[in-house]
Amino acid sequence: MRAVSKDKKAKRKAARHAETPPPVETSPPVQTGPLGQLLFEMPYSASAPRLINPDLGLHNLVSRAGHNAGYTIDVTLLDAPDHRLIRSGVLLAHRVLDGRGEWYLGAPAWEPLLPEERIEPMGQGDLPQEFADLVRPFRRRATLGPVAALTCERREFALRDDRGTTMALVRDDKVTVRRGGLTIARFREVMLTPTGPGLTQEQAAHLHGRLTGAGGTQVTKFPSLVTRLGAPATGPTDFPHPDGLDNQTYFTKFVSTLLGTRLRDILEADLAVQADDASGPARLRDHAARLRTELGGLSAVLDPDWTEDLDEELGWLVAEAERDGAAAPEHLASLQARLRGERYLTLLDRLVTATRSPKVGDSSTVATAEVLEALLDATRGRLRKSAAKLSVDSPPAAWESVALAISDLTGVCDVAVHVLPDEADALRRRLAGVSGLLTEAIDRWGRVERIEADAAGATPSKAFALGRSYEHELSEVHQAREAFLQAWPKTAKKLGG
């Protein structure tokens, strides 16, 4: 009885398996790009594979005509010998297509300050002045010349069904790269772009198989032109995007990042000026002034000759931008010309060099927080020492030395805020009040000196009037100095350190 029951169960199990169809073997899904595209790197000399397959609805492969027809284009890349334009995301080239010469400028990474892509007729053969002005801060004082030549042979096809409906576009690019007349690279890129009804999974699998069978390798994107060119085009940009900073960053890295950030700010303001942006001069002035202040705050731990030279040139740039701050058209034109002059381009060169190798002395491998904390302590100590010597009758030089000490401490705070935000912000708030009082006292003394100068050689009646003003201003100086001296002890206690 038990044996019969087992036999029936076995028969029922076999019957259920017989009713279940075996799994259908299918091709693995073909990976496509964001537009459903299929991208393949092909051997340069590979024979074109047969892509049509009527059984799958791929009936015809037709060469495209009109503006989509195939062509051959010769491109000469222009750059400095170190490829500084290409490294910074700016592509300048001369192109010849169908016997017509044209200039090409492409800078998508800098759009809208620079055009994503712009083409101008060749004209007389000289680089258009507008192109020359736009690339000048990237080129700076380097010689511009051909650095590579590319020849691209492009063929385009339409893959259609039996009713003539285009299902995919096929682009086949064969590119040869030369330097100094020698071929350094050859590559071939094939791109299939579905269109109209698109491709079924079976059709995509068929095309994938044909292209890989011909030696192709599917990729998610093609290597960039920079990668194809190799060194030095693959080197770092002269105008890096700012990196994140923390208080454990080595001081060399901190200073390099700080300089690189300000350099990029200055360049973007420069490009805004060239684009006739009315805000450009003010932005240029503010960024240059900020860098000058930050370098001043770090001057105690940087090479003095290095910082003094940069301070002088940044001061010149601030003054130039300030002079044209009204941003009237004629002012912008004047500033635009000076920003393509030798002095400004030399400053950019020096800032690029400084960003790569800041002269930080013995603090290079010390944590930034440690360096800045020590610098804050030392600067606070100098301020206290200078302020402790003051009295109402102290000479102007003594008051000026305190003002300089406050300026130095404020400058250190402007830098330290990046890694010690709480301490730096608290110090700046505590200094604000006494800084204003000190400025008032010094400004009042300046009025006294101007009255003394005016009194020299004045008529008796004018001298009498100036004398009364002189006495009044001396009284104001006394009151302003007293106000500072009364406020200082409380501030000194709050400075800490």
C-alpha cells in the first residue's frame, strides 16, 4: 500500500515537470549609453562588419547624404609647448574642411565666460583678435604654435528596415594623430545611435555581436582628446578647482589651495571684464585685494621676498581695477587692454608658479591648524606689546604700529577662518570695535598734519582761522585716543591666547 502511494506521487511529479517548458536561452542585455547609444573602440584597419540582418528587421545600411555625408577634416591644435591651454580646458585649433580654413575655439569647462564652441572663417590667416584676447590669460607670455595635427575620416550611415524607416545612425570615425610629422596614435570610434522606433534588444544584441566579432570593444564613453594626445596634455591645469581643506592638511597643501582658489577667482573676473561685464572690475579688485590680505596674514611664515613681490603686484592690480570701477565702456576698454599687458601676464605667471610650489619654509609638512594657531598666538602677542606702550601723548608712529598689528592679526584671521572658523570669527568680532576707534584717532591726526601744511605761508587772517581749527582737531585727537585706551584693556582680556 505504501509502495503504490509512492509510485503515484512520482508519476504526478513527473507530469508536472513535463507541463513546465524549459527556460528559453536569451542573449544578455546589451549595455547602452544615456541615449541608448552603443559605443565601440575598433581596430583602426578592421574591415567593416556586416550589420544588416533581414530576419531581425535590419534590411539596409545606406550612406547618409547632404550635411550628414562623410568627410575628411584636418585639424592643427595650437598651444604653448607645455600644452597649458589644453591642460586648462581650452582648445584652440585651425581646421580645414572641403578646402575651407577656419578657426576653432572650444572651452565648455569655462562656459559662459568662454564660448563652449565657436568657429570663425580663416580670413587672412591670422588668429582673430578676439580669440587671441580670450586665450591670452591661459597662454600668458608663452609662444603659441602647432603642437599636434589630427586627420579625421568620418563616414555616416543610416540603418533602415524594409519600409525605409531609419532605426539607427552609424558613425565611423578614423583618426590619425601626428606630432612633428610623426604618427603617434591612430584610433577608430564607432557610434550607433537609435532613432525613430529605435532598436529591439535582439537587434542591439546582433549589432553588438557583429562589432565585437570584428575586434571592437564596447565602452561607456570614448577617451577624451587629452587622453589620446598623452603627456604633456594630460598634466594638471594651471587654474585648479578648489579642493576641500581641513585642519590636518599639510601647510604646503593649504597655501597651494588658497593661492589656486584666488588665482581662479582673478581669472574668472578677468574673463568677465573681457566679456564687457560691468561687475568685472569690482570682482577683480575684490579678489586681488583678498589674496593680498591673506598673503599679508601669512607673511610671518612665508618667504619674505616672495610675499613682498606678490604684494606689490597685487596692489598694482587692485589700483588698476579700482580706477576703472565705474565700468563705463571706455573704462572697460582701457582695463581690458591692461589685462593683456606684460605686467598683468607676468603676475599671472608668478601666481601659477606660486600655486604649484609655495615658499612656506620649515612649516611645509606641519598640520595647517598647528601653524595657524601658533601664528595667531604670535600676532596677538605683538599686538598686546605694541598697545601696552601707548599713551595719549605717544607719537603718531606708535599709534601706526598698533594699527599695523591689528591689521596683521585681522589678516591671519582671514586665513585661519578656513580651518579654525570659530576662533577666527571670535577674534575678528572682538577687534572690530577697537579697530574703529584706532582708525578714528589716526585719521584725526592726519587732519592735524594737513592743517599744519596749509598754515605754512598762509596769510595772517587765514593762519588765524587755521589755528582755531588746529586746536579743535588736537582736542578731537585727544578724545579719540582716550576712547581707544579706555576700550583696549577689556578687548585685550577677550583676545585670549
